[in-house]
Amino acid sequence: MSVASPSRLGVLALSIAAALSFGTVQAQDATTQQAKPQAGKTTELQTVNVTAEKRVENMQKVPISLTVLTPEKLDAFGQSGDTVLQLAARAPSVYAETSYGRVYPRFYIRGLGNSDFDLNSSQPVSMVYDDIVQENPILKGFPLFDLDQVEVLRGPQGSLFGRNSPAGVIKFDSRKPSQETSGYARVSYGSLGTANVEAALGGALSSHWSGRVSALAQHRDGWIDNAYTGKKDALGGYNDRAVRLQALYEDGDFSALINGHARWLNGSAMVNRANAIELGGDSLVPGFARDRVTQDGRNKQHLFSWGSNLHLNWKLGDYSFTSITGLERATTYSLGDVDGGIAVPNNPSQVSAVTPFPAETADALPRDRQLTQEFRLASNTQDRLNWQVGTYYFDEDIKITNYDYATLNNHALDGYANQTQRTKAWAVFGSTNYQLADDFELRAGARYSHDSRNFRVDRLLSPIGAGPLQLAANPHDSRWSGDLTGTWTLNPNVNVYARIANGFRAPSVQGRVLFSNSISQAKPETITSYELGIKTTGMDNRVRFNADVYTYNMHNQQLTAVGGDINVTRLLNARKTQGYGTEFDLEAYLTPNFVLTAGGSYNHTELKDKNLAVAVCGAQCTVLNPLNAAGNALVDGNPLPNAPEWIGTLTARYGIPYGESGEFFIYTDWNYRSEVNFFLYESAEFRSKPLLEGGMRVGYNWDFGKREVALYGRNLTNKRAITGAIDFNNRTAFVNDPRVIGVEFRADL
């Protein structure tokens, strides 16, 4: 690790001091004041248990920077049909975006992510659903419903989660079956024809068996007119369905949990807007209308995915043995008008939508099969020493083409190619916690991973006149990763920890050869992270405050140079990337009826590679970086793309009791992220201004919260924002959704 600059060290030191001071004051309040009972109202924060280290622990005892998102927050964020992208800026240091619509989220933690849009791309943020890693980006978009919670783990998680988690892990846990009967139904309808229906039912099937079924249906009408075809409400609609079936067998010291799930989606792909960004600035052009486009291309998207997993657990005296088997499969087809405009206008009013040439891209994933197996042997909770060891196996087989298997149509406007990829990986790992003293615990973990990939691409037709081409690549790699953490218990309400961790992302291959005659590869990226954190509770357990500061060095970071005037997407490695920042989470009962949560982060990222150069925009734009002799931008010193420096999130709920079992309430949530740059090079146009978005629910619940009716609003201010761009033949943009207002009813068993 290089020596940090004095100013950088100063920022980190001040942040640590502030966090320690805050936590100590809270702890003093908690230890010197007596709890004041509230008549008929619980005002203490509930203990939050997590499985961040693959065993159940109190969140405040786990020495990792993490945020837990509760079902109440997730329900509010997703009321207008938002996908998993609703998590963007909902937790410190977390951002997300997509150029694919509802099926391909790209997540970033502490500025680290991957803007690649190929269907075999890897990401440094691992998404784990019910203990099964979702490797392919298509699998990562599974809808959020009937969840216990979402855990966001920031920083490298190489010991227990392994490859492709150098930025962190987002962990989703479904509500599990139990012998107790429970369930709910939730129905909402809002503007743009936005409808959501969600339900779950679970309970005992016999003395040993219990089950749970959960289902979700989301719909939106088309709401974007196409002025070129004259068709009203041509784009923007979707039908999204998902189901989850679970069965749990319990008999003494043995349990088995079977999970089956599936998703069906039909709707619009991303809607691109030609010439939507003003020259010389990052604003939408005058007269821009979010509900109108002028396109001569086609747009559609469909997906079917399904999977199953089996969790087996045995308690063997002082030990526990766990087996987790997972199978995931998916097929998808996405076709979009990439240039977002027209080649020849129908009338003079359409001239502003004219692009230099038409561009239309189709991607199909006719085969995606992922098989995983994990075995773990762990000690049951002991006073001083706890440990676990395990093995892991991963096998993925995918095929990518332009062929639409649903309609049996070959799409070749921008060429035709087939890609196949087979990835196999295995690992052995272990971790241990040891209580060296009453006030000091040491945690350590290590993992050895091996990854191999066989990739082949066959180009059959190219739009630039190039002939057929066959290429192959076989990257492989083996790595150690690990972590070491010390935790000091200052008093029962304050823990301070210091953590060193590293991780890696396996080699990657990029095979978009329609506009080139070679494939690109990226070497493994590695990261070493240093983190100091504090976890506190105070004020009679009415306040919970956690904070941390971190710094990292990444070597050979895998980056994607997207588009540019040569319209070739290629992988490359940056010699070094540096990052540092600070994060906090706050939860508080301000009064018995007023609950507030807040979180925020500052993330600084910087590329350190004087020779790193990328192609720049093909359309007219204002490049802000120096150019080399070949006309490519030198990006040394640039921040990473899609990496906002500042993120802030706030929720507040105020309730007014009414009657013996009822309550009027108002709930609001707001999230902020600062400016983001879309590409590796910087320009005046291809970036997004700071964005503040909010939502609100106002309603009434009764029968002790089992029934609820509410009015809701998402994007309350109807803020317009550029969320991404395409730079190769015009200033193409895509934007956020407009305001949605609706009504919702929910009933619990």
C-alpha cells in the first residue's frame, strides 16, 4: 500500500474521531440513564440478527461495515414496480444502474462496479439470494418480495464469499417456512397503469413439515408514445411475474429446506433517447418529453428464469454440518433501438431525432445453467473459540447469440455472432473467532480459489463487411484471499474494530467482435482494504449508530471501455486504483411515535495509470481529458464511472394512535447521490447531475397493524434525470421514470 497524502489521512482521522466521540456519548447516555417505560408502546430498537459471516449473529457484534434493509423499507421503495435497482443510494456507498431495463442490474459499492453490458460479464459486487450466488447479470434482477431482510456487506468478502466479491456482497434472505401460520396479501394501483399484486401463505403441513408459497405480479401500461410510427403508448410497459415455493422438514437435530422459484417477464427493453443531451452540458435538450420518443427501430424484452436449492443441516453435538446445493437457469432476449432515433424523418418536426446511421442491437441468452455446491462444518457457539471450514464448487455453462428463440427470428441488423462460455471454479475456506480477552476478539479467515474459463466466439456476419471469424480464449487463475479483524469492547454498548481484507475478481473475457477482429481479456483484479469502524447503541437502546472509515488499493482493476467512435467494447486493466471514504448508519426512536433512520457515505475513487487511454465519443461532444497521439483520452486521475462521491438516505415514520388498535401514519423516504460520470473518460455531456428523489406513504392501519390502506407517491417531485448514455453515434440518453401516485391495501394473517 502506498503512503496516503497528509490531507487524506486528515480526513480519515477526523472521521474516526467524530465517530468515536459520538459513540462514546451514546454509550454514556445508555449506561447512566434509566429506561422510561412508554404506556402501550415499544420504543426500543429490536435486535437485528445477520448471517454476514455465515452464522447467525447480532449485527452490532459483527465487525464489518454493513447495512440491513427491512421489509418495511423494501415495500415502500418498490411500490411503483421498481426492480432491484430500488436499492440504488438506499444504503451508504451503494449505487446501481442499467442499460437493459428490468433484467440486468449493475451494482457498485464504494465506487467499484462494472459498466459492461455483455451477457457473460462479471461484476465485483456479488449478489447472493438465499445463500446461492447469482453470477450471471441476468439472474441478479430477480424481484424483491416476501423477504426477511437484505444485508449489504461493504468491502472485500473474499474469505467466506470468494471470487468476484472484492467490492462487497448484497445478500437477500427470503421469509422461511415455519409451523406458525402466517401470510399477507398486498394490492396497489397507480398512475401509468402501475399495478402490483403480492401474496404469501405459510404454515404447518404436518408435525415435521412446514411450507410457504409466495407470488408477485407487476404490470405497467405502455406510456411512451412513438412519434415516428404514430403509435400511442408504444413503449415502457411490462408484465413481470415471480413465484417462490418452499418446504421445510425438521426432525430433532436435522433440517432440510427445499426452495423452488421462477420468473416470467415480457415488456420493453431500455428506451433510448436520440440527441437528448445538450452539447456542452449535462442537461436534457429544451422541449425534451419523457413520454415521447421518435424511433424507427424495434424494442422488446422477454425472460424466463427458474431455479431450485436445497439446504441440509445436521447438528452433531458440538458441531454443525451444512450442505447447500443450487441450480439456476435462465433464457432471455432483449432487442433495442440503440441509436434511439431515426435515419430519415417522416416530417420536418422529426429532424432533431435524426442520427448518422441506424443501430439496433439484440442479445439472446438461450442457455444459462449454473450449478453450485457448498459444504460447511462449523463449531456450535462456544464461549471463546468458534470456527468453520468449507468447500465450494461452481459450474456455469452459457450461450449468447442474436437469435430470438421465442419467435424463432434471426436478428442481424448489426451483425450475427454466437458466444459460448464454460466456467468452473472451486475453493476451500475457513474462518475462526477467538476471544483473547473479555474485551478483545480476534477474527481471521482465508480462502484458496481456482477459476478456469473456456470461451469461444463465432462471428457469422458483421455490419462493417468483415467475414466470418472464430476465436477462443481459456483464462484461468488461482488465488488466496483472506481477512484479519480485531474488535475491542469499550463497554457493553460500544464496539470498535479494525479490519484488513483482500479479495479478487477472476479473469474476464469480452467477445463482442461484430466491429472488431479480436476478443479482449482482463487479468485478475486484486484489492487490499483497510477499515476502522465503531458500532454503538445508546439512549436506553433507542438509538443505534454505526460508522467506519476505509481505504483501499486495487491492482489490475478490470474496466470496460464502452463504445466510443470505434463502437468497440473492450476489457482492459488499470495498473492501480485508489479509494477511500467514510460511511454511517443511524436508527433512532425520537419519540414513542416517531422513528427515523439515516445513512450516508463519502467515496473517493481515482485511477492511477498514466498510460491508460480509451476511445472517446463518436458523436459531437466536449471531452475534458487530454488526448494522446491516437486521439484517445488519457484517463489517469479520473474517478471511476458510476461512482458518486456522496450518497445519503433518510426515512422517517410518524404515527398517531387512533382507537384501541388503529393508527394514522405518514412514512417518507429520500435518497441523494451526487454527480456521476458514465464513462472512463470525462466529458461535459455524458454525466448526470446530482439527484434527490423521494417517496411518501400516508395511511391508516387497524387491528394492531394487520390491515392497512395507504396513498403512496414515488419520485414525488417528478425530477427528471439522465441515468445513462450511449456515446458512439449521437448524444443518446436514458432517463428515470416519472412520478407515480397510487393507492395500496395490505392484509396480514
